[in-house]
Amino acid sequence: MKKINLILADDHQLFREGLHALLNRFNELKVVAEVADGDALVDAIVEYQPDVVLSDISMPGKTGIEVCALITQKFPNVKFIMLSMYNNEAFFANSLKAGAKGFLSKEVPKEELIRAIKTVYNGGEYYDKKISNVLIKEYIGQITKSDSSAQSHTLLSAREKQIIKLVAESHTNSEIADMLMISIRTVNAHKNNIMRKLNLKSNVDIVKYAVVNKIISL
């Protein structure tokens, strides 16, 4: 079985080494490098071209967000999960704009960390359930029903509306497939149709749509 190659970036040595030791317990994961600053992270990514990068946001040299923006343009197959101690809307929004596919609190349980790595590696997005509702609520800010992202429900099938609600509730594609008793491939097909119909780009856009149209409340 192919292992998921990881690079860890954090300027706090104790946290970085602890995370490295934790991840090494899982046979499907392999930490190929760990670094303490943004410039070293760029060099390590160029050298190892990992599958997933777990990066702190605030580091010496380039920030994690700056590295993410740079690398996702040059190496689009490298997926970033940003790590933060703070429920900061600007960090969250800027991470998404830079191309990050995940955003986690450093306090997440190990099971959620592993789930996030696997989700992002398999092409999905993962945002820590503990902080995502707070951040998304701030991120959508002044969006109202007059916002151009609010589209008519008549464009959507009943199944697509179900998918939107479950995505907005932070369920993974695998969880949605199990709940609706359909395949993950079918879930992906529905999500692609939703994004095409509503001109959305990511799971966060789906959540914004769900909030604006009162499919869920935060």
C-alpha cells in the first residue's frame, strides 16, 4: 500500500517532534521531513514533493500561508493543511485563498488529524469542526440573500439539497455516502453538479450557500 508522504513545518520543536512521533505510529503515513521555518519548508517541498504538508501559520521567514500560495501554484499536487492555535478569521480566509485544503486547531484529537490527512490526500477538504463554524460565520460576514452566491433552489434536485446540508454540517464524503446509502463516487458526482449549477468552487462556498439560504444555521 502506498504511504502518504508528509512534511511537518512548525517552529516549536517540542510540538513538531511530538507530532512526528504520533504520525509514525500509523503505517499508512510517512514523515519525510520536518522543518522549523518557511524558507526551509519551500526547500523541503521542492526536494521531497510530499503528498501533504502540515504547516503552522506563523513561522520565521515565510509564513505558512505564503509558502502555501507559492507551492500550490508550482506544485498543485502538494496539499496543505494549515495548523493554528487561534480561531482567527483572517488566518482562515487567507489560508483558503492561498489554496489550503485543510485548516485545523492544534488541539484536535489524533483521530481527527488522521481523518483530515486522508481526506485531503484523497482530494477532499477538511476544516476542524471545533472551529469551522465560528470561522465560517465570520468569513461570510456581510453576505445576505441579495449576494450573487445565493441561487434559486429550483436549480437543485432533492438529493443535491440533501448533499448541501450534509456538507455544510461538516460530514466527509465517506460519511455522506454511508448516511445516504450511496457510493462515494455518487457523492462526488452530486457535489460536482452542485458546484457547476451554483458556480461554487469549494466546500466553504457550499457552506456559505447553505447559510445564506437558511439550509443550516450557525
